[in-house]
Amino acid sequence: MRLKRRLCNEGVAAEDPQASELIKQKVIDKLPKAALRYQMAKPDSPDDRITISYVLDELGSYVGHSARANFRLGMIFTSSGTISILWPVKNVLVDDAVTRDYAENITDPEDRMRRLDELGVSD
């Protein structure tokens, strides 16, 4: 439910069947921007890569962005589903916000800004 609100944020009542279809379409339209990506290659042909896109589960979608993140989030993909793993990379206090860097591996400043803009956040 949170993912649907995060992607749409239109204030449309989901109980209404027409509104539900509208929400679905808006989610589908926004998925390319909201999806995270990683690449896979075969060991014997590292230049032959495929890009896999995915949307975070409930745990991942609750973690906010910060350029000075205090946690990292990893995904384990299994045949029965996806598991999010969250671990601290800095000392944290009980009331600290849990954050991760949404563009952690993007080093080019323009690419980083573009990706964060797609996700609706900034450094």
C-alpha cells in the first residue's frame, strides 16, 4: 500500500474500482523511474550483460535517502521471492532516522542528480 501511495500520490480512493484502475495505470507509468536496477553477466562473457529492474518491498520503501546514509540495503532474490537485508554502516542512536543512499554507486555528479530527481529526492 505504501508503494502505491509513494508512486501515485494522487489522493484517489482505492476502494472505487475506476480509481483503482487509474492508480494501477499511474503505477505502471511510473515504474520505470521508480525501479532500481542491477546488471548481471555470465562469467565467461562479462561484456554480455543484462539489466534487471525491481521495485523495493515494504522494508526498502520505508528507508529514506541521504548522501550521508547510515544504513545499506541489499536484496536477495530467491525462487520464492525477495528478501531485503538492512545493515548499519555507521553508529546509530535509537531516535536516528534510517537512511540509505539511493544513488550509492553513481559517481558522475550529473548522472547522480538525474537519478535522484527521477526518484523525487535530492542530496
